[in-house]
Amino acid sequence: MTLHGAPYMIGVDIGGTFTDCVVMDAQGHIVTGKSPTTPDDRSRGFFDSIERTADELGVDLGALLENCSRLVHGTTTGTNAIVERRGARVGLLATRGHDDAIFVMKGTGRTAGLSSEQALDVPETGKPAPLIPPQLIRPITERVDVDGDVIVPLVEDEVRGAVQDLVGSGVEALTISFLWSTINPAHERRAREIALEVAPDLFVSCGSDLSAKVGEYERTITAVMNSYIGPLMVEYVDRIQQGAAERGFAGAVQFAQCAGGAITSGEARRAPIRTVQSGPVAGTIATQAMAGVAGLSDVMAVDMGGTTFDVSVIHDGRPLQRDVSIFERYAMALPMLDIESVGAGGGSIAWVDDQGRLNVGPQSAGARPGPACYGFGGTEPTVTDADLVLGLIDPDKYLGGRMKLDAGLAHEAVGRLADRLGLGVTETAAGISTVVDAKMADLVRRMSLLRGLDPRRFACAAFGGGGPLHSPAVAAQAGIRTLIVPLPRAASVWSAFGAATSDVAHIFQRWTQLHLPASGGDVEAIFRELEERARMTLDSQGVPIDNVSLVRSVRMRYSMQIHDVEVPVSADTIDDAAVEALDTAFERIHDELFGKGSGFRAGGVDFTAFQVRATAHTTKPSLAGDAQDHHTESSRAIYWPELRETVETATFDAVPGDVVRGPALIELPDTVIVIRPGQSGRPDAHGNYIVALHDEGDPAVALTTNAAANGAAT
């Protein structure tokens, strides 16, 4: 396989089971590679995946990296450190009298992040394990009021003594979070200067540097998590950058970030919390671009990997964003794309509970030992083992034939579970598949319905190694009519593709309340201040600002109500008429999300926040869609749960150009597109593969129906 010329763009995404790599040339041609994730040292898997892709190209790793113009990495290193509690020993400086805010948790600590069933089991609820023990928190005398005025000066000797004491206690990182620092950060910044005078090598996070949101608990937790993973991430970023340079890459590695787009390695070292959940976000951004080309404005993006199933929503052409996220049961104030995950992937383990019920996940076999069929010592039955038993996966073609699966081990693992259930092996495998599909479909429904959106108006874009295989059943259960497998050769590594093509992006916010009618001049002044900060930040990071776009939005709510909504700002300059237009747009969006008449207009309307998204656009090639390869048709026996029987099923080793009616399989090097009974599929004009989930005769009809329903041009 060959590309057509340098310079190359490379994206690498590390998942729980596999590390994915995409290399793209200037003409948009794509070559992909996969290698097992290496949990003991993820940088090893990072370079293994690039080397695997270089082998596909027939060049050595050095030659590939020497001709690479851009290398972007989506990493789970920080996320895993928080989940596994492997972070640094962190100290905290807080305003005197407010040093217990992270334990009070606004009174929501016992139920935050729990399902409704878990929350109702009151005796079993409890607060999460603290990230900082009470003995490593020091109260500092200082006070700034809500207007940013200094009421009590910072007692610098207290800061100096506290830092000396904490360093003596073995802290490796420090968080500074004072009241109202978002309005006036002077005390936090001076405390940081003192801390670095005392301990120059200490990793220090200030709450006001990471979050502009009012709310000391959420802002403090964000800074604490940043410090918690800071030393580890600095070492990891440096190891990736140094390793890339030693192998021939002359540029600076960039890192995918949770708000979409990429950040510089310097920003990743300063604010590593922004890399949390960055892998799934890169896939969402790539789906947004694909949807724009296909003329779709409403798309559910689903990513099924080896460990999790991730769902995000693109509505009116924009990914949904949230400003407060529950992560590991803590509320974190950081702008990020709205992505929810469930423990359902190819490595998810099937098990029987005390009541004799079949369950799947969230436990995963991971990369090692992996599913039983891998032959690495795993004995628990997984979703991949079930797919192999059903016949959906060819054991000789897994990962394009680079990895042979042991069907006998899969049957043995599923068979042991079947004995406990009193079922046959095939029926048990079908049960595993059905349970995991229902679990994923429930998340798709929740991601749409609980946000006031009708899933029937959406198309579903499926990617990741297991997405094209399971999503035809998942999306159909959720009421979606059309499934899109984006650029099938890249679909299994779609998040890595999104990383490779991502722009450098930052979000700047100001959380302040203005009651309508507000002065257009006042609103414009806020936006101009945010835009100036954006330009200065990008310039300080060495990012050229001549190709930067600045996109404005506001958050608004009915006065005295809880929920606010994001409203895009289309006017170039805000005057009083533009404020009235925003008020009208707010009412329309609020009615769409919460129902007509759900707001109390007589109580008034407020602006709650102002946001500017600064994007430094990178040069992107036109995507070269998959050519219709010459394909070979064959068949094999596959058990279909919906038919309750085994059926001789057509299989294709490449994407056919004509309509394919289910049941059928299209077996690609790193994934399988499943066309279930009663469905049909065909490629579109952009290189994507379209599956009509309720056979429309021609899948193009289903896609057109979706586009018309959500108001997009086709």
C-alpha cells in the first residue's frame, strides 16, 4: 500500500485494548495501523502503532517521521491515572474557612455520578475516595469579594510556611484555589510565585488558570485533578516528544483535548487535565466534519472499542458541549464535548449474578490477557468471544489476518457460562450479544431523549473496531433509521483520524450574569476582551494567528430557573438589535430542548456566560474516499438472534459498489460491517458506507429521509 507524497499527517489514539494510528498524505489518501496497547508504558504502544503503519507503507519508521509535518496524539494516560488513583501526592492552599469545600461537595457527594438505582440504595451510598487527604490542605488568610475587590490582603508568610510544610510532607504537586479568583486572580498568582520560590520544581495549578466558571468546588476539583496527573503527564509528554525526535520527527507533538481539537505539548504539560477523555472527542470532531460533507446536521456518533462504548451528539451541525462534568464522581468545571460512556466493548466480560441473570461488563479483559480467543491466557467469555461463536468474526481474518483467533478457546469460555445458565453455547453467545447491544442502545436513547432530542431524527455514525459490527442492531433498537460507517478503511481508527486532522483550539469563557434587556455595547465589550485573550494565548504558544477563527456563543436561561442553554452568536458585532435576536433564538432553543411553554418569560431572561472558541485551522487535504475495490463474495453459516436460526450468509472482502441486502458481512482489515436481516447497505458519493436499518429498498433513500427530517441539505 502506498501514499502519494509527503508531507504526512499522523494521528495516534491509545485505547484500552488497541493503539490506533492513521497516516494521511497531502492528497487525502489514508493508511492505518493497529497494535496492542501497552499499559506498562503507553509510549511503547504509541511508537509501535506508527511503526506498524510504516510497515504497511513499506518504509522504515525514521523515513515516515522525517517526512511528517504534524503528529497528534490522543492519550488516556491522565484519565487512567485518575481512575486507577495513581496520581501525585497533592497539597492544597484554600481560602481560610473554605478549606473543606472539596469534601462538602455542595452536598451532592453521596449521589454524584451514580445511576438512579444506585442513588436510591441510600445505605450503600457514600462519597468518593478523596484525591487529597485533609492533612495536606492548608487554609490561607486572604479574601476577594464578588466584585474582585481585595477585602483581606494575602498573608504571604502563611503561604510560604504552608508550602514549606507541604513539601516537607512529601507533596509532589500543589493546587491553589481561592474564593472569587475568577474575578481577580492576583492572590492565586502571587501564591504561585511564592510556592515556586520555595520549591522551583514543584508542579503548581491555579484554579483561575484552568476554569472561568463561578463555583469554588468545581473549580478547585479541576485544579486538584490537574495537579494530581501533572507530574506524570509532564514526564509522559516529554517521553513522547523526545522519542519522536530521536526517531526523526522534527516538529512538536500536539495532543488531542477534551473540548475538541488539539493543544500544543507545552499546554499539555501546563494543563494536562485538558487531555482527559480526548480520544473519544477526536472521533466526534471527525464525525462533525464527515456530517458536514454529507449534508447532515443531526448525527449520533458511537464509538465501540475494546473496553467502552462512547456516545456523543452533533445537533444543528455542532457537537454538544458541557461546562461541568462528573468524572470519577467529582464535578469538574472544564469545557468539554458532551460524551457519555458505558463499559461495553469487545473485551467486556460476560458473567452471571447471584440471581442467575446474564450481565455483560463493565469489567474488561483489556489487551492482556484479552478475550479467551486471543490465546494470551484469558479464560472469561467476552463480547469478542461471543461474536466469534456466532460467526460474525472470521478467526483467520482478525486485524486483516495479522492476528489469528482461537475459535476453540472462545467456545470453551462461552461454554462454561452456558453450563451455568443451562443453555447451549450458541444461545449463550446470542444472549451476550443481545445484552451488550441493549446496554449500548439504552445509552444512545439517554444521550438523545434526556437532552430533549428525538433519536428518530438522527443518523448514527458508527466507528471503532466494534462499531460497524454491533451498531446496526444498537441504532435500530434506539429508533434510528440510518447508519453511516465513515470512510470504512479508517472507521476502526476514526479517533486517530480525527486527531490527525484536528485544529489547534482553545475555549475562553467569562461567567457573569446580565439581565435582559442588556446593552449591546456591554456584551460586545465582553466578547472583545475574550477575543484579545484568545489571540494573546495562541501567539504565546507559537501558533500563527493569521488563520485563526473566533466563534462566539452565549449561555442563557430564564431568570431563577436552573438550566441554561448555549446559543450561537451569528452577528459580527453585538448591538441592541443583536441582543434581541439572541433572546428570540434562546426561546426557540429552550422550547426545542425542554418543551414549549416550559420557561417563565414573565420572570425575565439572563445571560449566564460568554464564550469564544478560538481555532487555528490547519491545512487539510480533500478526503479521498474509498475506491470501490474489486471484491470477492463468499458465504458462511452465521447465527442471527433475531431469526433464531443459523443462516448461510454472504460475505465480502471489500466494499461492493452495489446495494447489498442483509444478512451479509463486509469484512475489512480492522472491522466488520454487519448488515443484519431486513437491512441493506451501499456506499455513498463521499466514500462512506450507508446502512438502511429498516430496509428502504435503497440505503440512499434512508439517508435522504434523515437529512430532510433534520433540515439538512442533501
